[in-house]
Amino acid sequence: MKKLFPMLMFCCLIFLAACGGSSSSSGEGNDKKELEFWHIDPGDKEKVYEEAVSRFEEKNPDVNVKVRRIPNDSYKQKLSVAMSGGNPPDVFHSWGGGWLNQFVEQEKVMELTSEVDASHFNELALDNGTFDEEIYGLPLGLSIDVVFYNKEIFEEYNLEEPETYEEWMDIIDTLNENDITPIALANSTKWPGAYYLMNFASRIAGPNLFDSAFNREGKGFDDEAYVQAGEYIQEMVEKDAFNEGFNGIPYDEGRGRQLLYSGEAAMMDMTISFLNNVRSEAPEFEEKLDFFLFPTVDGGEGKQTEVGGATGPVWSVSESTENADLATELVKELTSEETAQDYSDRTGSLNAVQGVEPSDDFTKRFYEVAENATHIQMPYDQTLPPELAELHKDTTQAIFGLEMTPEEAADQMEQEAEKTLE
């Protein structure tokens, strides 16, 4: 018995230690509630979001936020699969517009109207996440698209910022004569090229063209202005305005941007997120960087103060979240004044929070463009229903590839619009 007693005591101690370990592991760590948060942005934007998440976790120590970044080019498909599979993230990135509305109509997005102070946001930006007067998405970013260019190249060849299409074509001719690719384009994902169609259509017929076609108020997507917009694009392609193989190059991989950084190309029509790319990929290039607004066209009704724009990120909460109150608090933190100021100052982006002005000199210039804009056109592919949005991108890419005439593209768009739009 004397030998057996110490052995029994030893076994009891082992058992108690094991029980103590089990109790500890199922304690504070596993008692924490978890939120899953998806976004698409790398670099400083990602850091801004992560710091907002950290502030949220400090205010809510019983919550752990699992942050997942998914590259832009694959994000829409992954979120759609998660939504249809019934396992979406609690908080997710969108751009508002028709793409978000498809999930709203499927009752997969939580309505936030009563939880939100609408005056906190830029009205136009908030409208892009509002459907039937109910708010489903809170915008952090507001973007515009401009034509970026390399100042050194322009100075070397005595080029000035063009205000008209004819002046732009003269610049393209000069650059081609000197073996410089005029415009970098990475269009395998189709949306970069879509800016040209939207901008040309707006310059030709004015900003009311899209609204009329979208709302079925007289004009259609087969309007002559859309045909002419396609003709301008094909003229640019035939004049070798773009790099070789542009329709097969994805934007996210950065090959198009590298053409600018290296001096092989002189210009790129892109959203102001390009500045964030520069600062994370080639910060020394910022000294060479400048921009101009998309030129006007001869006889057109549109003005340079009518700019293309977008909201994004727009944060939404999944209807199926098990922690609705916490998820709502997270999207509020992701659109707080502190987050908005960081977002603008550190990433060169405009924000959608009312009264929060950028302190960064370059971003202030974007801010002035947005403030002086007489119209901001949201991207078609973020406004139209998904089927029509995809057709818009497909037909525009085909126009760039000279695989479809502008008339054929416009007719296809109108035929689908007649079936899709009320």
C-alpha cells in the first residue's frame, strides 16, 4: 500500500493537470465570438482596414475578427459561391449598385437603415448602397477615373495635357513615332476597358444617356452614341494606342502598371486607386506621375467636369450572421471618421464620409475634381443587373478586340436590356 499510494497521488495530479488544461483551453479563447470579414484590397488599404478591426476588437474584447483578403479578379465569384452556399462572411466588401442589389433581392444582406446616420456619408455614395429607400451598404471609398501619365515622357516630347480627342490622337501619334506605347491597358478582366466606352458615350451624348437607357425612359443601349463610342475605341486600337495583347493581360497582376513604371508606356486610364498601387509597388514613380481628365469629343454634349466614378469599398452585413449587432458595429468602425481620414491620407484615395478631407497633396487634387464635378457616373457593371453587366463587359472587350462591330455590341446590349430591365 505504501508503494501504491504515491502512484495513486501521481495519477491524480496528472488527471487534475489534464482537467485544468482542458478548462483553460475552453475558456476565454474559445468563448470569444467570431466575425469573418472579407475585402479585396492589398497594401496600405489593407493596413487601414486591419487597424480599424484592431480598434473594434479593443472596444469588444470578447470578439475575434477573422480577416480574409481575396484578390479583386476572383472576389465576385468567391462571394457569389459563398452566398449561394449559405456560408457568407459576416461583413463583406462590395461596390454597391446592381451587384450588391442582386444579393439584397435574394434577402441575403441585412438592412441597416435604422442603425445608420445617413448624414455621416456623401449622399451620392450612400445612394449607391441604398435600394427602395433602405440602406444595405455603407461606403468608405469614393473614386473617380482619370488618365494618368508620365510627366517625364510628356516633357521630353513637348506634349501637353489634351482637352480634346483630336489632341489626344496627336499625342498617341507622337509617342508611337518614338517607340513608346501610348496607353497601357490590362483588359482580360474587362472592366478597365469599360471605362473607355462609358467615358466616350458620356462625352458624345452627355451624362443623361445612361440613365435614360437604364430607366427605359426613351433612349436605349443601342443609341447612336454607344455605337460612336465603340467606333472611337476601335479607331484607337487601329492607331496602336494600346500595348500588344492588352485583352489577355489581367489588371491585378500588375503587368500593365509595370509598363508605366518602366517608361515603356506613357498613359493609363484608371481609377485613382492607381496611386495606391504606385505607392506600394513603385513609390519612386510618384515624382513622375500626373493626370488629366478624359478628353471631350468634337460636337459632343459632354464636358470634362462629368467624370466617371465609383463607390468602394462598400461594407455590408450578411443577413445570416449570428452576431448582427457586432457585425453592424464593425461596419461602423470601418466607416468611422478615423478610418476615413486614414484611408484618404495613407492610400491616396477619396473617402465617402462627409466632411473628412484628405490632407495628402496628391489626393487633394482628386478631391477638387470630385468637388467640382457636375456629374459622377457610377460604373455600368456595378449599376446594371449582373447578366446585363457581364454582357456590357463582354461586348466592350469584343469591341477592343475588333471581334464585334459597335453596332452588333449595341444591339446585343439593347436586346438583353429589353428582357432584363423593367
